[in-house]
Amino acid sequence: MQNDGEDIHPRSCEGPMHNGLSDDPYLLSGDEVVRQMSTDPENGLSDAEAGARMTKFGLNELDTGPGVSVVRILLRQLFNAMGLVCCPAT
């Protein structure tokens, strides 16, 4: 867990909270998200506000972890328990 679970969504147990929105963003209308995020859809954020949010929430970038191993995927598919049960060697 990140930050001892402080910024983890309680229902998903992973990923950051939705930064002060009253509900999950997909449940809100676009206008409501704009209003709650205090932004301007035509001009975006000012440089000062963007800097403040970057300081508060961090950079908007994806994790650059080790990635997916093709060999591991192949081995999982080959040795999948259901595959071994459903398709026994004859």
C-alpha cells in the first residue's frame, strides 16, 4: 500500500483517492467535476494553481515498474490449473 494506506480508495484498496470530489468521477456530470475541481474548461488552470496542485498531488505520471514478463505470462498459461484439469493428456 502507498503511504500506509492514507491515499488508497477504501473500496478498491489501491490507487489514490479522487482528490476531493464528492463521489467517484464517473458518477458525476462533466460540469459537476469542473465545478468541484475549481477549474475552467476553456482556459484550464493558471500556472500558479497547476504548480500548487503538482506540489500537493505529485506529478501526473504512470509507475515505471519492471513491467510484464512474456515468459511469466506464457508459463502461467501453460501451467494454469484449469487447463491441466480440463485438458488432460491422452
